[in-house]
Amino acid sequence: MNPDTPPNAVLLYSGDIDAFHAQARANGLDTPDRDTPFYDTREFRIDDPDGNRLWIGQVGAADGA
């Protein structure tokens, strides 16, 4: 991570958060479990080696559907 560069965050939307999460783990990425915050989205995050955070979410999937 370059200390002179501030980290960034990117929000990506998936049509199937469960399949995307499973594929990320199958590809060897260290991903936390999916989270369901107070808004109508299920999501998880991936932090890259440069300190950037990728949030992957699916709108309308908060009920686990």
C-alpha cells in the first residue's frame, strides 16, 4: 500500500450477490460473510492490496432472496 495515496472505495452492484460471493471465495479472495445493513441491500467487501475497498451489493436482497 502506498502511504502517499489515499484509499478509495467503489460500489459495485450484482444481480446475484450469493453467486458473486461464492465465485470470489472460489477464486481465493479473502471475503467476509455477506452483511445486511439497515437499508435494502445485501453486501460484502473486498480490500485490494493498495488499500482500495470494493463494496459489492445487491439491492432488494436484504431479506436473503
